[in-house]
Amino acid sequence: MTASKIKAERLLRIAYHEAGHAVVAYVLRRRFTNLSIIEDDDSLGHVSFAKHHPKFQPDVMSFDKARPQIEKRVMVSAAGDAAESLLTGRHNWLGARQDMENAHRMAGYLCGSPEEETAYVRWLWIRTQNLLRHHVHWRAVEVLAAALIEQKRIGQKEARVIIRDAIDAYFAEHIAKVRARKAA
């Protein structure tokens, strides 16, 4: 395999990873500000999220109020690896290390033991992968990843339009197929 092909495959994995984070954030209504596949000192790519709401204080919030917000954050953290593993058929544990550390840190607010925390994060990772497996969401990941490869950095507004348009296009195609079957 040539060096340029290896670089292109690596960039594709990174784009899917970051697009996975953004699509799950969009679906779960977690605000982000931009996504990028421009390498920096800390990462090969990233999704930047809006600041936590001042009322989000998981260490002092009641379990019932903290749980939904923490689950969203864990799922968004897990989404990069989940998308990349759907693309490649294998996990990139090294590339997802920082994301999974964040997922475990958030889950730690709800869990009473390391075993429970690991099981909880694993369960939410599976839920995240299942969410991305859904054809409409996977289409959004594909379209956003392609745009990211082309542009390298995409702002939140443009990313939301790309995701929404991909979802709308998927449903339009699906409805057309259903109508064609009914007409036949």
C-alpha cells in the first residue's frame, strides 16, 4: 500500500470518528461549536462542544436530573469510536483513549463501583453504536465525513445543515421507495 493511500485511509477514519461524535451530538441535542480533522498537539481531530450549562453540576445534582445529561455526554464521547469501528470493523482503542476516559469520568458520577462504571459505559457504547447503525444516522455520518475530508473544518451551523439535509434526503428516498412498491 502506498504512503498516500495509507494517509487517505487514516484521514477517512478520523473523519468518520469526528462525524460520529457530531451526528450523535445532533441526534441527542448536545450543542457543539465545530468539528475538525486538522491535527494539533492534543489530537488528530476534534469536535468542540459548547460550555456546560452552569446548572450542570453532576457532583451535586440529584441522580434523576444528572443521569440523562451524563448519558448524553457518555454516548457522544463513545460515538467517535463507535463510528470508526462500524467503518473499519475494529476498535481504535488508542485513538479513542481520551474519549473513553471522558466517558468513564462522566459515568463515575452515577456509578458505585469500577465494575458498574465499566458495564455502564459499555452498555452506552452499544446503544451509541446501535444508534449509528440506523441507516438514517449512518447516512448522516457518511455525508458529514465526506464534507469534513473536503473542508477539514466545519462550523456548527454548517454541520447541522449537512446532517439535517442527509437525514431529509434519506427519508425522501425511503418514502419514494415505499410509494413505488405500493404503486407496483
